[in-house]
Amino acid sequence: MSIQNGKKASPLMNKSNSKREWLETAEGMPTSGMKFTSLSGEDIDLVYTPEDVENIDYNKEIGLPGEFPYTRGIHHNLYRGKLWTMRQFAGFGSPEDTNERFKYLLEHGQTGLSTAFDLPTLMGWDSDDELAEGEVGICGVAISSLEDMKILFNGIPLDKVSTSMTINSPAAMMFAFYLGVAEAQGVPFNKLRGTLQNDILKEYIAQKEFIYHPEPSMRIIVDMIEYCKDSVPQFNPVSVSGYHIREAGSTAVQELAFTLADGFAYIEACIARGMDVDSFAPRISYFFNSHLDFFEEIAKFRAARKIFAKRMRNKYGAKNPKSWTLRFHTQTAGCSLTAQQPENNIVRTAIEALAAVLGGTQSLHTNSMDETLALPSDKAVKIALRTQQIIGYEHGVINTVDPLGGSWFVESLTKKMEDEAEEYFRRIDSLGGVIPAIEAGFFQKEIADAAYRYQLELDSKEKIIVGVNDFVEEDEKLEIPLLKISKEVEITQVNRLRELKASRNKEKVAECLASLVQSANDGTNLMPRILEGARNNVTLGEMCTALKEPFGVYEEQAVF
């Protein structure tokens, strides 16, 4: 052990040469000319020694796995007890198409479903909306009604799988459709397991798929957290998502700080509603990116657990240890994939996945090699899933918890990321909190500046992407098969939706929409009204449009 009770525990420190003296000797040695910084632009020392960790108290700041502050993991035995949940993000074309892919993945060893929706669904538009034309089923599965959701999960018992749904602004409607499927299958709500992304703050910061103003959007999410607490207790109503913040160009520290700040904002909103923190906090999960810089990512995951545990216990007064433990899903970095030499993406993804595992993730999605070009093919998806299985079963990395714990470099980097995240929290608080900071463009500008710096490094070849700005193959020919979505998908979806609208009870639809608007205006929980609408074949677009009247439509102010 290289760190023990905050003292220098290595005999190396008995030698006369300090790190500073050693570096003076090494400074004149030749280098390759590469830029030796982290992917986020942080300077990395030539060597790390016990001097770099002498101010870290092992018992208070690192500790043992499964014990506060959970730097080394939230479980005592981690993957010895159970491997991480292996999810592959799946969704394309029609509900029938994606249902077939779900069954394919389950048959090949996937242990949880992760659902991608098309752009119209993400924006709260029905498939027959004029704004949806040309986009139906293209980047995910098209879902406009409870009937579509029933097809999506046909033959898949909801009490036997854990389902993740990547949906934000219309998350309440999509969740109601899912609950309607459970009712049709005879599955009690308390048996349902899974996660809704449902992180609207991240949408304003990075992904931009918002509908309403921030304050009413927060109200919807608090309603959903409250509803799940009382009626769907095993479902995670929010997955606070740093993934998209990173994909937008943030640094690792920005991803860490902005994600946790968003999570704390949801927690504070629920406490303000009158909920006891321990009644809902254990069911809020997190979602991080695992990017190219191996050690930086591992340090980020460790720092996240530590910051979260201390904040939950010390600031929010949580008494249940489950409220202190940061549970998170990880996805390898989509923005690290290249269209050039796409087979290289298999290697990138494997190393990013290994960082997530060594960082202690509870759930993992590995990107397919062709995802920068199209939705993944069956073969590419299988390779991505096999990547997780090879890491889990072949390489021995699951044998011990937090095998890099105690590394002078990793512990120093973890502490540095924690300190820098805390500085970001101070800056956000000085602006009045997350929503005022969003409206001031703070997050957006920080991310834009970071993305610009990294692009300059690529342009000058201070950082290398193999096959893109070096090791380029001028006459490269694409030789991998790509998945293509037929125009027939849109035609079929639109026709099915029109038939549904023509056959349902129109008076009941109008009554449900009026009740939904009334609930929005009087402050009662929206979820029962949305679920009633789903049961009566009110569509996604109709419910989202109805709420525009009381909640307004948000337009982002450009910040330069």
C-alpha cells in the first residue's frame, strides 16, 4: 500500500533525492515532441511519488471498498458478487424492428435493455407530425403511443428485464406508455426495474432536446420522482447524464462537476417539495462517459463517488448509506469514434470499457465500430457486446476491487479532479445555482471553450487521432456493412398512427388532455393524468403539445 493514514508509506521516501531533485536531473532528456497532458488539457507530471499523495488521508479520503466515502467502490466485493449489467443501446426503425433486435441481444447474453428513440420521439412529436418527416425511425425507434410501446416489448416480460430508456423532455409520456405495457402484461408496478434518463438540465447545457422552460421542466421531473417513490419503487426515475456534456466537448472535470451539480439540483428540488432525502435519493442514478484518456477516466469515476458521498451525508443530511452511494452507468465515448478506419474503434472502445470497469461502473454500454456512420449492424453490436464479456471473463480485472487504488498517480489525479470540481460548484453557486447558470450561458461557454482548445490541439497535431490527423490512408475504402432504414418504416408508422387516432374515443381523448392541462395549472402531480391519457390512446405529441400552453416553449439565448 503506497498510502497509509496520510503518511509516506514507501521506503523510497527514505532516499535523499526528492521528486523535485529527480526531475531536475531528468529535464534535459530528449522527448518525442508529443504534448504530455491529459485529454482535458491538464498537465501530467513525468513521474509520481509518495510526495504527491502525502496530504491525502487514506482512511478519510480513500478508505475501503463498500465504505464511506466509497472512493474505491460502492460494494465490498464489486464484480466478485455480480458483473456489471451489460447493456447495448438499441433502437431503430419500427417498434417491430427494435423488438427483434432486443430479442437478438438477450439471446446473445445481454443482461439489460437500453432503448434509443428517434428524433421526433425525443422532441415530443408524433410520427405523423410534419416536423417528423424524413426522421421517423432513423436514429432510433419511433414511438408515438401505448400501442407502439406494446409492440416494442412484445414477448419480453417486463418483470424479467431491466429497461433503460434514453428520453428526456417527453420522459413522462414514454414512462406512462411503459407502465401501460406492464398493466397489459399483468406485471405490478413494484416489480418493474429500469432507468429513465429524464435529465432535462443536461439538455439545456449540452444536447438541446428541450421543450418547456427550465422551471416547469423541473416540476415535471420532481412529479415523476415523487410518483416513482410511491408507486414504482424499483425504477430509477432520473439518470443524471454527464455523457452528453462530454460528447458536447467538455473536459473530464467539467463532465464531473456539471453532472453532479445537476444531480444536486434535482435533490434540492425534491427536498423543497417536502420529500425526505432518503425516500428518493437511492433511486437517482448517474450516467458518465468513458473517454480516451484511461487514467483520467478512472480518476473521474473515483472522485465522483467521493464527492457525492460527502455531499449527500454532510450537506443534505441523508442517513441511509444507500443515499450516499453513487450508482452509475457508463457508455464508451461516441465522439471518440472515427469514420476513418472504423475497425480502430473496436480498440478504442475496448480500452474505454476497461477504464469504466476499473473505475467501478454498475452498468456499461460499449459503442459499435460503425456508429459514427450509421445505426449499428448486428455484427458490430455483437463485437461490442463480446468486448464487455471478454473483459469480464478473460482478463482477471474483476478479481480484486479497485486494483489501481493506491497508485500515486491515480490517487493524486483523483484528488485534483475533486478539488477542481469543488471550484466549479463554487462558481455555479455564485451565479445563483444551476438554472440561473444555464440561463446565463455559463455551462455552454465553458464547454465551447474546452472543445475549441482540443480542436486546436488536433489541428496542430499536439494530440493525435489515428487515421484522422496522422497515420492516414489516403485511398481508404469503406468495407463494413451499414444498417439502412427503409422509407417504408415511416409510411407504416404514419398509417398505423392515423388508424389509431381514427378509431379511438375522441371525447375521452379531449377529456384526458383537458385534465392534464388542469393538473399543470393547479400543481397536482402530472403522472396520474399522463398515465390516464396513455391508457386512452392519447399520443405523445398530443400530450406534449397540450403542456406547451401552461408551461411555454423555451428558446435558448445565444452566448458568444
